[in-house]
Amino acid sequence: MNKVNDSSILSKDGVSYIIPFILVTSCFALWGFANDITNPMVKAFSKIFRMSVTDGALVQVAFYGGYFAMAFPAAMFIRKYSYKAGVLMGLGLYAVGALLFLPASMTGMYYPFLVAYFILTCGLSFLETSCNPYILSMGSEETSTRRLNLAQCFNPMGSLCGMYVAMNFIQAKLNPASTEERALLSDTDFAAMRDSDLSVLITPYLIIGAVIALMFLVIYFTKMPHNADKNHDVHPLATLKRICRIDYYREGVIAQFFYVGVQIMCWTFIIQYGTRVLMNEGMSEIDAEVMSQRYNIIAMAIFVTSRFICTYFLKYINAGALLGILATVGTILTIGVIFIDGRWGLYCLVVISACMSLMFPTIYGIALQGLGDDAKFGAAGLIMAILGGSVLPPLQATIIDQQTLLGMPAVNISFILPLFCFLVIISYGYRTYKRTK
């Protein structure tokens, strides 16, 4: 593969997009923060409200359900107005959802938090539907996948911040009482502990809500390009019918569904997996949870590093081939997670993040390549595929709640779902390689 001229990566027709690129790329970090402060909340809400893992996983259902519900409305809004308007709408909903954690905590109930998460992620759906194709448009089509991978490199930086905040300002500050000890509390004592824990949990969300509101004002008052906002006609059914006839787009949506599923499963249930392993070594439950989150942060650091490395290799290696190679290694590591008990199984789970690093933006870039203005609706389909993060984790949680299956820990067996996801991605990478070779 020939090396692409770097001068075109952030310019087009003599116009530089450096400042808009920086502002829009900052949004990648902001939704990364939201995604990865949320994954540990499955375990946190399960403890705070004395629920099963399956009930706690409703956080992911609400979170990624918002992505699914708002993707096509966001695409119609963007097509009628502009990418900038879509970014502003996304930031506005994000801020409102985060600030709703305060009234939710006052109710002392679980379901108002799910409503807040849903509204917050309706905002994230607007952001991702806007920002990803906006980045693709800020330069030549030949460098579009590399440009999106570069922007996406800042998403896991936000994720690292979210994980750090979750570990140090939420998990470490929750009452150390174990799940079993909480189950023995009287209703009065339980309510007092619950309210204290909720006051800890909501603080980071209120702060990020204020930060998002400030970001809204910065982008609102900044002149942004309209290079991709030329067609304001809205014909969703005709557009959908047209793009769904394209094999690599249709298959890309399917691959993205399973990729997001495997990402959320691996990053959410590393807490359950690691907690079981570390408690078997003699740690208390709260210490094991905090240590598991540290492993999650290591996994994200590996993810960030791998994304920069893989973005570099995209200059020389076919995107489909690299996607297939990484998915194959991910499959091998997932087999290790299932069958290797103890720390080495946990290490395999951590290293899987290196394989996932390239997948979202690469699948996204491949699927939207050559769609032109149809990319606005094409992007919506790919964002709706984030539903995989809503559908698959509860299925895995149901397996984990069985405690033991086939004579093995159920949490180990549950990783058969990520294994299947990687097999789907291998297929997409291979078909892309054959098509573009």
C-alpha cells in the first residue's frame, strides 16, 4: 500500500480544518468519559440498591438504548440543519442528562437514574452521529479513515479519565460494606447507606455537566466549516433504501453492532471477572473491586497506545487486513479468558483491549467510504449499531448470575459472547480485504 500524502489529512481544497478538528475531537474525549465512568456503575448500582448483576446491567440498556433511539432523529436534524447544530444539540442533551443526576438522587430510587442516563446518551448519539462524519469530511477522502482514527485516539483518553474518576472518586469512596452485609441491613440503615453512596456517585456527573455546558458555549461562538452541509433535503426512506443496498455498508453496521457489544462486555465485566479472581486470592470485596478497576485502567492505557500504533500502520497495511488480524488475536485471547482461571485469565482480558483499539473507527470509515452526503444517514445506522452495547451485556450478566456453569465459574463461561463477536469481525475484515485488495 502506498504512503498517503500527510499534507491532506487536515485540509481540503486549500482550506485548513485544524481548529474545527481540535474542537470536534475534544467531543470524542467527552463522550469517552461518559462511556467509561458508566461501565463500573453496573457493579456500583447493584450494590447500592441491593440488586442482581442483571438488574444493574439495566444501566447499559438505558445508556446504549439512548444511542439507538436518537441516531436517526439526529441524522434528520443534521441533514436539515448542519453538523454544528448537531454537535450543539448533543452537548445540550449531554449536560441536561448529567445534571438530572441530582434530582434522581433525591428520589432514592434506581429508575430515575436510568432516565437520566437515557437523556444523556441521546446527547451522545447526536454527538457521534455529527462528529464522526464531520471529521471524515475535514480533508481528502483518501485520508478519511486515518483522520477518523486520529480523532478517535482522543476518545480513550476521555475514557481513561472516566475510569480514573470512577475508581478514585466513586468506587473507593462508597461504603465498604459488602453485598452480603448490605443484604442484612434494616430498611432504615439501608436507606441511610444508600443515600450516602448516591451523594458520592452523583458528584462527578454534576461536574461534567458543568464542563459540557461550557464546551457548548465555546463551540456556539466559534465559526465552524459548512463544507459538508450543502444538502438540506430530508428523504430518510429513500436514502436508507439506497445505502442498504451497499454490501460493505450493510455488513459494516452488523460488524459495528458486535464490536460495540464486545467492547462493553469486556470493559464492564472485567470488574466481575477480576473481583472473583482477586477474592479467591484472599482480598476483600471492596479491595478486589478497586483493584479490578485498576486493571481496567491498564486495559484502557493499552487501548490508547495500540490505537496510535495501529493508526500509523494503516498508512501501510490494508484496513480490512489489519481489522481481521486484530480480531483473530482477540479471539485467541478470549479463549484464554474462558479457560485459564486466575490472574493469567485476567491478563488475557486486559490485553484484549489492544485488539479492540482500531475496530470502531476502522469499521466506521470502511462502511461510510464513498457515501458522500448519504454519510449523514449512513452514520446514523452505524450509531444505531451501538445498540450492541445495550443488548449483549444483559445477556452476559444473565449468564454471570448463574454463578457456576458446566463446572466452571459462570463469569468465565459468559465470555463465549465476546468470542462470537470477534468471529463476526474477522469475517468483515476478511471480506473488506478481498474487496479492496
